[in-house]
Amino acid sequence: MSKFSMLMKVARRVGPTVALVVARYGPQIRQLMKENPEVFDRITGQFKKTIQARKDQNSKPEGLADRCALLREQVTYLYASANNAEVASQASAWRKEIESLERSIPLLNAMGRKQRNVERRKMEHRIDKLSAQILAASLVDDIEDAEFSEAQENDTSAS
């Protein structure tokens, strides 16, 4: 199995949003992986962390908080590496939503079992959606960074 096929398989497990980004940017990702193999490890590492956090959430009571912490880390990285104001603004909005989720988690303990289960599923769905959006944006940002670096190298070598 090629590295790209493996990346696509892992992306599908993260969610359809990420899989669509991987498929859309397939040629750029393949080129990026050829020129910079450690990028593949970093990207798949992010995907696998997300998948593992989702699995752990079901086995640990603090699972939702752990997933929020992972998302906050990813958003912070995305904000710091943002290439434009739009990406930075979106990262800020995601961070606010993550903080809202984190503040809501302790309230689950005050609810009855049935209501807690309903609210927990809603929170899990919001976290899944956020996770897919953040990973997709991170992947696009990585691709754009690589293309920018390549363009700069070409400009430098042409001078």
C-alpha cells in the first residue's frame, strides 16, 4: 500500500471532510510527501491522535475534555502558522467554540442520566465536526506552506 493510500485510509476514519481535502489536494500531497517525507509522518500523526482521542473518549470519563485539549492544541498551531487573516480569524472562532464546549463539560454531571447521554452525544458530534474542520484546514495550510516554500526556492535558484 502506498503512503498516499494509507493517508487516504486514515483520513476517511477521521471524517469525510478530511478525506475530501486529501482527495482534492492529492497531487500536491503526493509531491509534498516525495519532497518532504517527514510531512507525511506529521500529518498521519495528527490524524491518528484524533482517531485515538475519539476511541479513548468512550473509555474515560474525561474523554471529552481530552479531545477538546487536543483540538485546542491543533487550533493554536494553526493560528500561529496562519498565512492570512481569514485562517487566523477562523482559528480564533474555533478556539472560542472549543472553550465553550470545555465550559459545558462539567455541567453534564449535574444532569440526569438520560439527558446527560443526549447532551454528551450532541457534544461528541460538535467535537467530531470541529475536529474534521480543523484537520482539513491544517492540511490545506501545510500544503500551502510547502507550495510557498517551493516557490521561494525556485525564485532564489533563478536569481
